[in-house]
Amino acid sequence: MRIFINSLLITLSWVCFSPEGLTLSHFKSDSLQHSDSLGFIELGVPEADSKMRLLEDLIINKQRERDPKKAVILSAVIPGAGQVYNGDYLKPGVIYGIVGSLLYALDFNKRNFDRFNLAYEQRLAGEQDEFVGLIPTSQGIRSFRDRYRKDMELTYIGLGITYLFNIMDAFVSAHLTTFDIDDDLSIHLTPSTRTSVVGNSVGIGLVLSF
């Protein structure tokens, strides 16, 4: 299911959100032949430079300018969609991996909370519960119930943090596509002189060039 969702997000981003984005190379079948002697069809082989073209398309798509507002809206509506829009195709897998783990933990904690909560109510009412002979007192059952409730609440918090992180990551990544790093940016040490009331002194200065 996770692979299907990631594939769907990438396809939607390619078709709908990125008119100038990723374009896949067309493969040519230039050697389609029918062999009467062997009785089979020989399929064509893609051009040798097709993989290089695909790599270039990915790099160009990664470097093109993005709209941070659009990335935020996409990630808010569908977590991971903003990352696909930004060209970060691996991040949705990480996001949905975390979300899937948290949902599994949420289901586990909720099921156990319901079990111990029901047993606690039955124990207070003097009815038979599933933990008779295992947990002697109602206080012990309540302790387990409260622990699973706490873990369940922490899981909800984890889901909320993951959702917000997904939005912030899409926003920051979209901004970084417009961040200009000049090739002339450098840091180097140069000799320098400093004048004071005592006299001139010679030293080494740190120079940042733009």
C-alpha cells in the first residue's frame, strides 16, 4: 500500500504539478525482428544514452525553482506530496514509513487499552474478567490500562509532529531551490596590518569573499 501511494504521488506530481519537470526518455525499438528459423520475436533494446538522459532530467527537475507556498499546501493536503513537488522522491517513503510505524503502535496500544479498560470495569462490578488469576487486584489492571493510554497519547503526538515536520521540510526544501550559492564564495587566510596607538602590527586575517 505504501509503494502504491508513493507511486501515485510521483505520478500526480509529474502530470499535474510540474509542467516543466521530469520528462522520461522515449525508448526506441530499432531492432524489432521476426526470426522464422527460431520462431520468436526479438525485442528492441533502448538506446545506450537513455539512462544518461533520464539522469539529466532528474538533475534538471531537482534544480528548477519551486514555490514554497505550493509545497506547503501539497504537504498539508497529502503528506509527502510537497516533497515530490520539490523533487525529493525518497522522502515520502521515509515519511510514510514513520507514519506506518506510528499507526501500528497506535493500533496496538488502543487494543490493549480497550482490553484493560473493560477488565477494570468488570473487576469493579464484580464480574469475571480475562485477567482473573493473572492480575490479583483492580489497581493492577488500572495500572496497565493507564500505561497503554499514555503510550496511545504519545503516539498521537508523534503523528502530529510527523505531520508538521512533513510540512516544514517541504517549505524549507522549496526555499533552498532558490538559495544562490556563488562559485566565488570562499574563505581564506591573508596577511593583514593593524594600526594602533602603539604602532603598526602585522598578523593573519580571515577573509570571506563573495
